Amino acid sequence: MPIVFVVAVLIALFAWDMTANRVLASTLQGLILTVALLWIIFGAILLLNTLKHSGGIMAIRNGFSGISPDRRVQALIVAWLFGCFIEGASGFGTPAAVAGR
């Protein structure tokens, strides 16, 4: 990633004739967006670990087993319902990461 960043800066400066101030501003904007996304992912992982250590994951797993013994139905429930819960609790992009784990 650092190599791609340097190449992108060089292209911006020399091929597109961007000013150094604009490149620096774009870099700072990218860093701020990165921190915001990492904060959301941190919240999702914190929620997952809280559920795991409090026994919430086992309670959820037992509830899914009570609905249907078929693993395919359980996978659909995890993908849709639990994914929606994580989406509302932590933010965008995290249901796939947490449900896939």
C-alpha cells in the first residue's frame, strides 16, 4: 500500500499537474475516512467479543438450533437476521465480516 500511495502521489503531481496542497489535503481526507471506518470495525469486533465472553453467542446458537436442525436454514438466519442486528448496532460493512467469522 505505501508503494501504491507513492505512485499515486507521483502521478497526481506530474501527470495531472495537481498542487502539493491538494495532494496533501486528499491524503489527510483519506486518513480521516480510514480512522472512521476502523472505528466502526472496532465497535463490531468489540460487540462480537462481548457476546462471546458473556455467553450470548451460545444462547444465540441454541436459539438457532431450536428453530431448525437444518444447517442451511441456520445459515440463512445468521446471514439475514443476525447480520441486520450487527448492521444496526455497529455500522455498514461489518455484518459480512462478523457473520463470516
